[in-house]
Amino acid sequence: MTGRERLIATLNHQQPDRTVIDLGGTSQTGINASALYQFRRALGLPEKPIKIIEPGQLLGEVDYDVINAVGADVIGLLNPVNFFGYRNENWKPWQMDDGTPVLMGGGFEYDEDEKGTKFVYPQGDRSAEYSSMIPKGGSFFDAVPREKFDFDLDEEDLTPLEDFKEDFSVADDETAKYWEAKSYELYNNTDLGVVGMLGGGALGDAAVIPGPAVKHPRGIRRVDDWLMAHAMYPDYIKAVFRYQTDIMLKNLQIYKEAVGDRIQVVWISGTDFGNQRGPMISLNTFRELYKPFYKEICDWVHKNTNWKTFFHTCGAIYDFLDDFAEMGLDCLNPLQLSANGMDPVKIKENYGDKFTFWGGGVDTQRVLPFGTPDEVRAQVRERIDILGKGGGYVFNTIHNIVAGVPAENLLAMYDEAKK
């Protein structure tokens, strides 16, 4: 089977000739540029600066030579504008703190203090406040608090639509033409499955709420304040989600016209609902504030396209799985099996006919970075035996591969996955 045929079979819960493998198809199934540089060397591929296609997590572009070397079956149709709001073009050289040579988009603008901490400007605009920072030696950026919200305000004084009007927008013609051209390129020039990384439906995403690409954010922006607002100001949350969903539905229509049937999966949301120990919000809160909007989005996709819906959510989210199925979720990533209650056998038995599980193939907290190659191989075999049975499984790690992972463990992982 080709990679695309393999993915389509998997999405339809049919057993493919072998397990589908993903490396770099989405912004949660990628690899840190430093790790990618070392991995290319271990694979015997030409050394070259790595393009940073997602600067917030310092994810590197996985080229076709790497895709072929690891036997990957999936590729992502990325957006032209990245996490910090500038375009991935006009590449310029940069160097990570560990010496890895990389290329950053021309809009990457930052300052560095005496400790080596780097502070990034949203959209590359130096007239704005810094939106994100990374400490010396760090592997990804964190938000810089810019909230001006006063929690002594009366609820009637809140202005959710005014606060978030710059966070979500309808795609312009230039973006639609990019999607169209790129989808033809990926569909016609490769035999890989294609994930449309549309995004825009990540309701309340802790990475999005601070506004990393917004020059002058307003309203409730600190993640802790945002979570408290679920109880204190639920109408505020609903108003933001209603606005975001309306924009998302318009962009889905534009996306459909641009990419047609040349993608198999559409990436919608990366909002985390669980942490290591349990849910981050109650199930009742999810049902009241999130589920109706997500269902509206998924219903549109299923009514108007043949795409499958893709959601990323980390953590202990077993109790949410019935609701995820009811709202129309098809592909669940990353399946964080290291979190409480996330037993792979139980999940496969109870939900294997409802979801395509995308990830969970090896533990990125302990086994992949700190285990031996044999330990990595053993876990890969175990996870594929459980999750791949009967189809409905795409092999990937639990979230992105971070910096410092030994290249020999990556070689063992992909070799065992192919077997």
C-alpha cells in the first residue's frame, strides 16, 4: 500500500499492510530542530540548517529524505503564518543555544538579556510588547504575561468580542491560494496521506489564550485567570467561543473550496483537557462550555466533506472519551498513556471502534529520552500490538520529540515501528 492508502484504510478502521507512521505531520507529532539535526546525521543524510516551521516549540521541518528513511506515511499541509504571527518565508540563519544551525522566518524578531533569555515580538513588530520568551538552553517558548484585566471589574463591564477580535480572522485570498497550491503539490507529487493543519478551533487553548501572535492583547489572558473565568464569567467564555466558532466555520468553507478532497484529515484543536493526574476542568464544565461548539464544527466537517476530524489533548482524559465520540471526534492525539487512568488495553477495547488513535507509541517523558534502544523497541512493539490491532492506529510518540533524545533511540523506534 502507499502511505495515503495505508492512512485511508486506518481511518476507516481497516487493517493496513503495516502500521501507519507519522513524523512531522502536525505540530504535535513533530520533532525539535536540535533532535532532528542529530537524527539526520545518524541516518547518514546530508547535514544542513534545519528550518524552524513552528517557532513556539522550535519544531524542525521534516524533509522528504527523512520521511523516506523512517518509512513515514503522512505529511502536513501547514499554514503560511506561524505561531508568532509571521510568515514562514525569507529564511535567515540563526543558532540554537546548543549550537544547532537553523533557519528562522524573516519575521522572527527578538531581544536577548544578560542571562541569555530571548524575548520574541509578535508578528515581528518591535513596537509591540514581547509575547513569548525562552530561557537560555530552553527547548520551547513560554508566554510573557501581558494581561491588563482587573478581576475587580463587574461582569457587565467585560467585552469579550472586543478583547479577542484580533485573535481570530477569516482567511484572505492569499492564504486560500496558498492552501490550494500546496494541497495540489502534496497530493500530486507524493503518495503520502495529507493532514490539513487548519487549526482555529482550539477553544481555550492555553497556548493560544495569551495571544502569542497578537500585538496588543486585551481581556482575560493569563491561563490561571482564564480557567477561573470558567466559573466566574461563563458568559464571557461562551461569547469568545461563539465568535471563534463562527470564524472557524467560515474558514472551513474556504478551506474546503481550496483543498477539496486532497486531504484526508483536518486538524481542528490542540486544547489540553487533562494533566498528568486528572482532568483540568470538570466534565460538566466541558459539556456546558466546549462540547456544543466542538460538535457544531465536527458536524460541519462530516456533512460537507469526507475528511476526518483531528483533535489533540494531553493528559488523563479517559472520562471525556464518550463525549469526544458524541461530538464527532475521529482522530485522538496523542493518547498520553503515562497519565493516570490511560490504560491502552482498556482504551482500545472500549473505544477502538470510535477513534483512530494517533500517537502513544512510546513514552516521551521517560522511555524515549532516558531508556535504552532495546527498551524503546520493546515499548513500540507492545503499543503497536495493543493499539494497532484491527486498524485505527497511527504510530507516533506521545507529543513532539524534544531536544536531547538520543539519536540511537530514534533509530530503534522507527526501525521497530516499520517491522
